[in-house]
Amino acid sequence: MQKQRVFTGAAVAIITPFKDNIPDYESLGRIIDWQIDNKTDAIVIAGTTGEGSTLSDEEHKAVMKYCVEKTAGRVPVIAGTGSNDTDYAIQLSKYACEIGCDALLLVTPYYNKATPKGLIASFSAIEDATDKPIILYNVPSRTGCNIPLSVYKELAKHDRIVATKEASGNISAIAEIAAECGDSLDIYSGNDDQIVPILSLGGVGVISVLSNVMPRETHDIVELYLSGRTKEAAIMQLKLLDLINALFCEVNPIPVKTAMAELGWCQDELRLPLCAMEPEHKERLLAAMRKHGLIK
């Protein structure tokens, strides 16, 4: 069953700029406009890269609302509303629907984790309480909780659970998801170094950290592949691999926030427990940025 597709292409997992430890809406607005001007196909707000887990409830809601208003329907807005507390995820998700977000990105419960039965119950409860398409988010390296194939097969039966952001890094498992779920579950790459491999398995795009600094190029990788220019897409991804790796040489979003600050988009300000990059890692990042012409 082909369901509603949230987007095709490259969505930016956008940073949340801070200034004096509060969200910097002026900088966020400039970044949103720049992203849209440079072909970003959707914006994911207040996700992992947006430091959603350190935002207060009031801040989380305000950042989502600002993004919807600033984007003004130009591209879909996907709200990161997952939580280790399903009741809170429902509250946040309902608010995201009310203010006009186009879809929800729901990470698996973390720390609490969950059994397969618990995962199905949690995601189903959020779906029942909301009215927008849902993208599941599987990132076991951060959450300690993997979505098994049996859970994907069950959740794919739900009308508004339409996609998954797969950041497990396990291409074999992703192939199984594609084979078993087919058109009932779109697959987005959650890792910038696996865009082309996941597209080759029938994926429809990426939710990207790289897009923060290179939105047009990340969009172009997907567009090239989907237009049949697969070799060009692969060459482009491999050319950017050093920058992709540098953006993950410390815990995301530490490097990408540093990179955006170097580009003049925001302050290099994070919330603890995230902290400034180690000097040798920062130099690696800056060297990659220089190589790709982002800075001098």
C-alpha cells in the first residue's frame, strides 16, 4: 500500500542556534531561508541535531512553532517529538500537529528502551493521538534500542506510520525492511555516508546533518540518483566522505554546530553535556571544510 509521502530528497536535520544559552531565533530564521534557497526538500526541527533533548518543554514548542511560521509552507516541516516518556511524546506530538507541522519524527524510547511489544504499543499510542504522518527514527547507537524487523512489519500496517529514518548503519537489516515492508514504509537514510546505498534499496531520501553546511549538494546527490545518474551520485557522495566523517568525529551535533559557527551562521554554543570540540578534531573539521571550499 502506497501511503502519503512526507518528502523526497534531502531534509536538513537543522541545528538550534543558541545565544547566551537561549534559542537564537534571528539566526535560525536566516538559516531556514538559506536552506530553502539552496534546495533543501524538508526541515527537521528539534531533532537530535537540533539538541531537542536539552530544550525545555517551552523552548521545544517555541522552536517548532517558529520554524512552521518562518517556513510558511515552502517545504515540509517535520517535528522531532519522540521521547523516552510516551505520554510526553504524545503531548509534544499533539502540539506539533496543532501548530501546523507536516509530519512527526519519533525516535525510539531511549534509556527506558522497550521490548518489541512496548515499541509497537508506544508508537501506536502516539499515532492514535495525532493526525499527521509519522516517520520512525531508528538510531540504536544513541538510544540503545533497535527496531527489529518484526516491529517494522507490524507498524507498517498503520495508515499514518509512513516511513523510517534508518540510522542503524546495518545495510543488511535495511535491505530486509525494504523487502518485507515495500511501499508501505518509505526509507530515509539517517547516515550521510549511506545515502546512495539506501537509495539503491528503494530509499527515497535522507535526513541529513551534512545538509546544514552543504544543502544544495546533499539535495543533488539524491536528485542525481533518482534521475538515473547513479554513478554521478555515488562519485559525489564519495567526494564528500571526508567532510561527512569530520562532521561525526565527535558526538553530533558538536562538529556541525562548530562548522555552522565557522560559516558565520550562529554562535559556537552548545548545551551541556555537549561541549566544545577537542582542538585536534576541530582542525580536522576545518581542514575538510577548506578542502571543499566552505572556508578559506
